[in-house]
Amino acid sequence: MRIFTVYESDINRKRAQLMQEQLTQQLGHSFNFSVSWWSLKSFWHPKMRRMAANAVAQADIILFALLSGGELPPALTQWIEGRLLHNATHRVSLLALLETAGMVVPRLSSAEIYLSHLASEAGVDCLCYSDGIPLARTNRPRKVRLLAGEEKA
């Protein structure tokens, strides 16, 4: 299982590492995990985006470890949209780990809204988890029943 991880800060990277360690403990007998790490800042550089293209093309999961109030830079959103929306044959899941910095009132962040919409448009699964919210929110492509009784994914 290949995980392509984009992290905002060292704190976010550490949280993603803890999640990966838990997955390895729980599923390590069934899966081998390979994780590539990409700083959010690295996507400002065209050379780094080209290097990341090979890793994301192989990924089973694209993991975003971000601060809840932050925004994804346009360079990253354009890049990831190109990978997800123009490659219908590659199935991938999006996972967002959002740090809320102890906020008591749970609210959707702009990054979470963006990733949920992107996943819906690309027809891929999305799971967003904020540390202040006890249950993860999922976005799964749903079949829509058309008037003629056909189903559309």
C-alpha cells in the first residue's frame, strides 16, 4: 500500500507518522506500507512537483496532514487536480488529517471542503479527520438513480 503524504509542518508530519505506525500495527500482517513525504512548501517548486508526479501516480492513498485553518496553495491544488481528474484509470483515496489546535467548536476547514469536493468530482473516496471531532467524516461516491432507471456513478 503506497501512501503519498503532503504535510504542512513538523507537527502534522509527526501526526501522520503516528497514523502510519497504527496502520502498520493493525494491518501490517496483511499489507506492506510505503510512504513518501512531501512538504507543502515543496509544491511551490516546479522541479519538486515533477519529482512528486511519479510517487503520486503509484499512490493508493493521498494523505494531507494540515492545520485546520490553512489553505492549500494554488500550485498544489492545480497539480493534484491534474493527477486526479485526468487519470480515471488510477483508483486512489484521499485522507485528510486536520489539526484544530484545540478548537472546541468543530467546523469544516476550507481544506476539508476543497478535498471533499475534489474527491466527489474525481469519483474517489475521501476521509477527513479533525482532532477536535470524535468521528471522521467520509465522502464516498454515490450512485445516482436517473429517471429511466439507469444508474450513474
